[in-house]
Amino acid sequence: MKNTILTGDRPTGQLHLGHYVGSLKNRLRLQQDENNQLFIMIADMQALTDNAKTPEKVSSNVLQVALDYLAVGLDPTRSTLFIQSQIPELGELTMYYLNLVSVGRVRRNPTVKAEIEQKKFGESVPAGFFIYPVSQAADITAFKANLVPVGEDQKPMLEQTQEIVHSFNQTYGDVLVEPKGVFPAKGMGRLPGIDGNGKMSKSLGNGIYLADSQETVAKKVMSMYTDPNHIHVADPGQVEGNMVFTYLDVFGTDTKKIAELKEHYRRGGLGDVQIKRYLIEVLEAELAPIRKRREEFAQDPEHVMQLLQQGSQQAQAVAAQTLKEVKQAMGIAYFA
Ligand code: TRP
């Protein structure tokens, strides 16, 4: 069975360890299987829906996200890496899909609802932001993706896409493929930030970035939230909610050693500095090769942009074919 997989990220900042464990690693695994064709999209159009007045915040991060992709091992010879705004077909599809969706339905999307509240948009929510789930349906269906690996917060987008596919196929004939969401395994979805406050995010300033230097990673780990009641080394410490152990559980491979460290920490006599030093070692084992590859690609940004241009051309060819079928089905392919 061949799978067509589409996923992407908004380029509003560099990618961090939360992205790495929550989605990038999963993509790498999918990329290894010959039966999977991956489309990986830098969703700059979607990022512009709430950054219209500061487009450089979006455009300048396109290269950064591409570097993060290449650094972790997403391979442009196997996967199609592309930029959303360079595929005009996605905008066209969005226009047709919007007619199949009611304003009431858009308003009910829980993720968008939460974002509108969080950003305090109220009635001044940009219309483009309000309808971005419909544009996301265009992203997915343009490639006839059957699988969409995303975080839990994207579940409502998948549901809305499925509804649009149903409605389109029922109204105009079977053209679109209904996608299935692929969600992270339990516990892998939400890496908390180094402060232990909710998930790792740029806005909370609690992230460790793939581009961070070894010194920065070490400094961030040393400032990690542990157990505030573990004051003296001899005190018994708490492992639950202690970010050092949370991260060791996610990134460590030596489970026996980690179990022993937990035991010792609980008993007392194991200092925070010691466990933090070990975590730095564990993270470096993963991050050092990524950082090295990132630096290599970063030396030739023009080459990276060329890779994105080639990917965008490939992606456009696929989207154009779908759009053609869509217009034929709708009976508006007048000059075909
Ligand atoms: N909304 C996604 C995010 O914020 C990015 C995205 C845009 C996307 N279009 C998509 C993800 C299509 C999957 C499929 O991370």
C-alpha cells in the first residue's frame, strides 16, 4: 500500500525539541519507508493569516525552518519540501471549498476558537485567519494525501477536511481523497518547556532549539525546573514534574541508568547539577549531529532555497493536476 503524506509547519520561528519529538522524528520514520511519499510544507500563507502586518517575521523564518528540516534528516531526494505560497492552486482550491463550509461551522472549530480567544482577536479576527482550516483542507487534498501526521491540536482541522471531502465528492463526484490523521504516541505529543510550564513554545520562551549552540543548551538545562523542595543534595527529591527526569525519559536510551538515578534522587544524596550534567550529555548525543548538519547547510542558503524551489515545482505539478480534476468535476473547466 502506497501512502501519500502531507504535513507542515508555520514558519514563525525556529523549530525546537518539542517539534523534534512531537513531529520531526515521526516524519523521519515515515520517510524511511519506500511506500511513503512525503510532502512537507512550509506553511507561510497560513502563518501570514495572523502576521499580515509583519510579513518579514514569516518570510525570514522560511529558511530557518528549511534548515531545521534538512538538519534533522528530512531528505529532499526522498521527500518533497516546499513553500505553501508558491503553489497558487492551494488558494484556488480554498475558494471553492469555502462555498461548502458554513460560517457557523468555521466558528465551531475548537482550535481556531481557542486561538482567537488567546490572541484576543474578538470581532477583529482577520477573515483569513478565521477560515485557515479550510485552506488547510486545500493543502491536504491538493496532494490527495491519505495520511496527515500532526499534533492533537490539529484534530479539528482533519475533521473539517474530512467533511469538505465528503461534501465535495457527494456534490461533484469522487475526486478528493479522505485523509486520516496520524497523532503522536501517548506522552510524545507535548514536551513541556524547560520551566515546566505547559508545552514548549516560542511565545513562552521556554524552548531548546535545534539551532542552539552546545553552550546555550547547557545553560538552558542548568536553569531547568526540577524540584523546588530539593534544596540540599542530601534531601529526598521528587522525580514527577521534574523536567530533568521528564526529558531523560523522552531522550535517554539507558533506561536502567535512568531508573537508578531516579531511585537515588528520591532517596536523597543526588544533586541537581549531577542529573543536569547527565541530561546535557544525553541531549548532546542527539543534537550534536543535527547542529553540525544545520551549520553545513546554513553556509549555503542559496542552495537551500534552490532545493525549496525544486520541491515547490514538484508540488505545484501535483496540485495543478488535482485542481484540474476539481474544475472538471465542477463543470468549470471551460477551455480544457
Ligand atoms: N496548522 C499547522 C500547524 O500550525 C500547519 C499546517 C498548515 C498543516 N497546513 C497544513 C499541517 C496541512 C498539516 C496539514 O502546525
